[in-house]
Amino acid sequence: MNRTTRTTATLAALALLPALASAAQAAPPRMYHTVSHELAYLEAVQVDECQETHLWVSAAQGHYAGLHGPSNKQQGPSGVLVQVIDTCAELPDGPGTAAAEPGGDIVLEVQAQAMIGVSMDQQLTWARFVGTLEGTDQDGNPVSVHVDAAWSGVGPLEHTTGHANVRLDGGNVNSANNDWRRDATGVATVALDGQTLPGFSGDGVLERTKSHCIEIPKGKPSDEEFNPCFGFPG
């Protein structure tokens, strides 16, 4: 299973701030604070003779704040991908006929996304996601996907930290993060336009990140163009 990467770059070392006094043209530092970002991921497959149905669920929510600014709680974005493969499909031989894809022929593929959040406990021992997401199939037809997924944490709770202080032409960026992660198992039921698919079970992961990122512009070439935390103005 492809493991999700750590999401947000993190927590700032405030010891760097006195350096601002030596730069008369420098703008005030810009700090972005991820109070908490939570993610639950599940990958599962059901096999019924020649039909394989693959499911991927990614459910998230976050709480963000800027320096001296209001905080913002965000539900989602969460997404689901359903893929049905005919493993017995064979394309006829002949001129102009493309070779069959390894593993079978995709007969249905639905992707959907919605701003719906995930519920998760502090120790990453469980998570729950329920919602209806609007998306499209491989032909662009609209499809409504209802998902009810639950995770149970297994194994140890992993905790890692990181920090970075980078000097750039336009200024400095200082960041640090706290990441928690636990492997999980998950079960899910999925309905496409009201038609319920067989139940799914598979492997997953639960994650939580807390972080800061501080941009300290020098004023050259311009403060507006110095956005290393996100690559765009935060």
C-alpha cells in the first residue's frame, strides 16, 4: 500500500526572529500555524471470480491559524476512488487492436470529493468517516458516492519531529513539525447512486500533524513574491 506522505511543513524556531532587527527593509514575519491536521486512509479490494473492486478512501480535516489572525477549522477535503476491473477480459487480436492492460480491463472508475471531515481520537486508535460525495465516472457522468468507513488502530503509535531553517535569496524560512502515525485496519460500505457494493476491509493508516512555518522576507525582490511555506501567499 502506498503510504501517505507527511502533509504540512512545520513549527517555527522563534530564536530566529531577532535577526529581523538587522534588516531595515524586512517586512514583519508571516507565521502559519497548523493547530492540527488529521488524515485517515484506507485501501481495500473485493474479488468475485473475474471481478475485482478496488476502493481507496482518504478522509481529512484540519485546524489552521495565522499570526495574530483568526483560526479556521476545515472539514475535508476527503475523497474516494472506486475501480472495477474485469480480470478475465481479453481484447480480440487483429490490426489496430491495443493490447489488454495487465491485470484486466477497467469497466468502471468513479472518483468523488467533498468537504466532509473525519472523526478521530487523540491516540489514533479509531477513526470514522460518513458522507456522500459527488463525483464522476470514467465517461464524465455524474455519480453520487455514499461512504461509511471505520478504522481501528493497530501496532505502536509512531511520533516523529522535524525542523528546518533555510536561507533564501528573498529571506529566511523556519519550520518545524510534530507527526503522529499509527497503522490501521479499516472496513467500509459504499453505495454508487444508491446501489450498495459488497463490504470492504483492508489496510490503512491514521495520521495527525501539528506544525508551524514562518516566512521572514528581506524585501528583495519583493515581499509579495516570497512565499516558501506554500509556494503562494498564505
